[in-house]
Amino acid sequence: MTYWTAALLGLALASAPATARTTMPPMVEGQTPQPAIEPGNYPYQLFLPKGYLAEPAKSYPLLVFLHGSGERGDDVARVKVHGPPKIADRDPDFPFLTVSPLLAADQDWDIAKLDRLISHVAKTYRIDPARVYLTGLSRGGHASWRWAIAEPKRFAAVAPVAGRGNPGEACRLMDLPVWAFHGDRDDVVTPEGSFNMARAIRGCGGRKVRLTIYPDLGHNAWDPAYDDPALYAWLLDHHLAAPVPAKDKK
């Protein structure tokens, strides 16, 4: 993890708005826990790629990661057990500015809260609005499908892992690049959760959906999916042609 000197951090904080200085921890490269942006929203892990502070004119792709049921609770460090935040923790050159919120125990993801969090991040950090990506596993995979259906023009690409969506709304995703992953022996969220969504999107004429089914694998499709560099290369291949400015998003 890369850190700037205290003097440079002080300079960065001095240039931030007064309200931000009182509510945000010091901005450092690497992965750090962040408080909720407002009461009732989610605390989160924030990863700033290596070089973020040294290149003030450069914007970065944003990757949003939604964890599964097993990581719920009040320990934001558990968000880093799987997926992109786990990879970012061991690789300071991970190319995405990454936001990984924490869901409280016994709760489900609230799309409105997530939307406010990501709008805040997009306005606070140097995000390329044409390169905003979404992924999640299990419960986070379900939410990835739901959020993409609710706002199909917000994301450049979506990668649900071991999740299920609503095939009746799949036509909203016909123009959105989607890559779904599932284990063929998953008895927690059966692979039909991904199969049905892929079929429904294709049935609407969608030609940007991919489906990877891992043979002889149960619920844990996330280890092979997130350890594969091809996923991140695929995400970065996609850009929004006309991204909506963060301040205009609801």
C-alpha cells in the first residue's frame, strides 16, 4: 500500500471543501475503510490505485463490489474476504478505483442507498463516468442484477456471480454488457438463476450477455471468476457512449 508524506496529505486536505475535511478520512492510496456518507448508508472499503495522488489530471474506472450474506455485520474488514477488494489488498496496481460497501447483519442491499453512495464517490474522486462497472457475489449478485435492471444506463458493464435476477425484467438489459458466472453444482443459488437471465436477455434480442458455468463447482463461483484476469480486461473493454453526469443521477 502506497502512502504520501504527512505534508502532502495536509496539502491535499487543505484544497478539499470544508465539509469534506470534517467528514472524510485523509485521502491515501491503497485500500482504507470509510465511514458511511450519511446516517443509514453503508460504510465501505475504498481502494485508490497506485499513482492516484501523483497524477491529479488522470481519471479512473470505478468498480463497485457487493459482497454476499456471509460478510454481513459490523466489521468492514470482512468485505475484503472475497473478490475485487481482496485482490486490491494484495495488488496496489489494481487498475480500478474500487468501492466495496458493507451490509449490516440480516439486511439486504438497498439500491437507493447504493445509488447515493456511488453518486457521492463519483463526485468526490476522479472517476471516469464512462467506465463505471458493477459486480457482486451471491446476495451481492442478486443485487447486481436488480441494480442493473433499475439503472441499465448507469453501468458500462455488469458481472453478477452466483446470483439470480428477474427474467421478466431482463429486456431492460438487452443493450448492457453482462457476464454472469455460476457453478453447475450450486445448491444455494441454483445455476438456473444465471441461465434464466441469460436466456431472457437473448430472447429480447440482447447480444452482449456472456455466461460462464464452472463444472463440478458449488456455490463458490467467485474464486475462479475474480481470480481470472480476463474478467477485468473484459470490463475495461466497455465504455458508456453517453454517460450521465453523477449530479444528474437519481
